[in-house]
Amino acid sequence: TTVSTEPTYREGQGRVNELSSWEISIIFIGLVGLLGNAFVVLVILSSKALRKNITTAYLINQSTIDALASLFMILQTLITTESHGNELYCRLWLSNTFLWVLFINSSSNLMAITIERLVATWMPLWHRVSLTRTKQLLTVAIIWLPGLTIGVAQGYIGSGIVDSQCWPYGLGGKTVEYMGYVTIAFEYVLPIVIFIFSYTKIALILRAKPVNSTSDSHKKSIQVIKVLLLLTACFFICWTPNAVYYFLQLSGYVPDFTSGWYLLSILAVNMNCCCNPFVYLFKYRDFQKAIKNMFNRSKVAPLNSRTSDGKRITTTEGRANP
């Protein structure tokens, strides 16, 4: 995109000896997001119950995208050496293109999860029969295409070498401006429209066609929807300031990206990568159970051994049973 999460960088300046408060903030957010999302993936993969859930592949993809975005936050904050006329390094690295590709993919994946839950609620029979694991994995792969297409194109066109100096953003003229509107539409407006429509429709369906509230599958479905609503709320809170500011800048109401409000909006966008692990940890009961099982597995699993006289015993949670 035409924006940068490293506003203190200027070509020819290179890495300063001490990290600024801005850079420290970005690195801290990146570390929390990287560790948190990596932990989510580890917990889900360790749980057989969670792996069976049709939504799990999307949740793993979401955490993988957010973990990679967090990693790039750290790397692109620390590695800002001069381009020395290297076009690719300037256009793809110093412009933070990879980071914004992942941000777009994160939005795409959240839309996919929401649509999947809508279909599961609206057409449950078709959902169970037609949405195979292969189709689901294919969908996960397709989710990565919009970010790669929009993010790389805009980042590559909007940056470049001018008079031996790297301009990480601000080039491209009208082409990048039009692509900016496309980015806002796909990255923010379309997800909001899908979220509002999908969750309104889900609420109406559940209200009009009540299901047996004692059903375990029904309870789990409601719980997943509640978790996704919290993720959607995080998305709205974190992305709205930046989307509004970017739109105002494209429209000419805001001159550039040097405002303190803009920097705060960038922090909010980065923090969106940290939200999901905390939502799962405090609100997703199946995830909480999976954490307990993962840490208690060594205690629950029986260990076979023998006494001094050759008699076999089985130990479970430290107790020996003959």
C-alpha cells in the first residue's frame, strides 16, 4: 500500500543506534502477536477435538497469517538498511509490502470464516455434505490471492528509486490512488458489509428456527459465533481509524501520513494481530479445554513399569495401581 509502518525511516539515514519509542512499540506488539498466534496454532494442532471442527482450518490460517504479520513487523522495523539502488529491496521491503499483503489476507480469512458460519447456519445439510476437507483447504489457499495481488501491485507501483534514493511510498500518481480506493474497499468496506449481513442473517435464522438448546453441537455452534463476533469487533475497532484516515488522504482532505493520529491508527492496525489469541483464551471454551489437556497430557497418560520382583504396574497421575 502507499503507507508505511516505519515513518522514522529515510533513505540515506539507515539504522540509528538507538531504537525510538515508535520502533519499540512496534517490536513489542510484534512479539506479543508472534508468540500468541504461534501458541494458538500449537494448541489447535495438539487437540484432536479442535482439529475435527470444520472451522479449525480457517482459525489456523488466521493465526498463521497474524503470526507472520507480527514477524514482519519486527523484521521490517529492525532491518532498514539503505537500498543502494536496489529496486526490489526498495519496492518490496522498505515499502512494507509483505506486511500489508498479510494484513489484507487477514481480512480475507475473517470474511471466509464468517461466510462459512453463515452457510453452516443457513444451509446446514449442504454444509455438511458439500464442504469437504479438500474444498476447505482450496478455499484457504485462495484466501492468499487477494493480498498478494493487491498488496504487491500497489506496493511495487507506489515505491521506487528516484535520483538514487528509495521512496518507500508516495509514487505512482493516479494509478496508486485508484488502487488505494480498491484496497480500502476490499480490506475494510467489503468485510464490514459481509459481517453485518452474515451475523444479522444468522441471528434471524436462530431466532426463527430455534434448535434444541440442549444439543451439544448447537451450543458449540453458538459459542463459535460469539467468538467470531468478538473477532469482528476487534477488526472494526482496530481498522476503522486507519481506513478513515487513508480515505481522507486519498481524497485530499489530509496532506500526508505524518500526523500523530495516523501513527496511532497504524498502532491500532498492528494490534489487531494480537487480539485473536486473547479472545480464544478468555472466551473460547473448547480452546481452554485444549490448553488444559495439552498441559495435563503427561499426567493423564499411563506409564507402564515393573516392580523389583517383575510385577507390572501402571502409574497414572503419580498413583501406582497393581
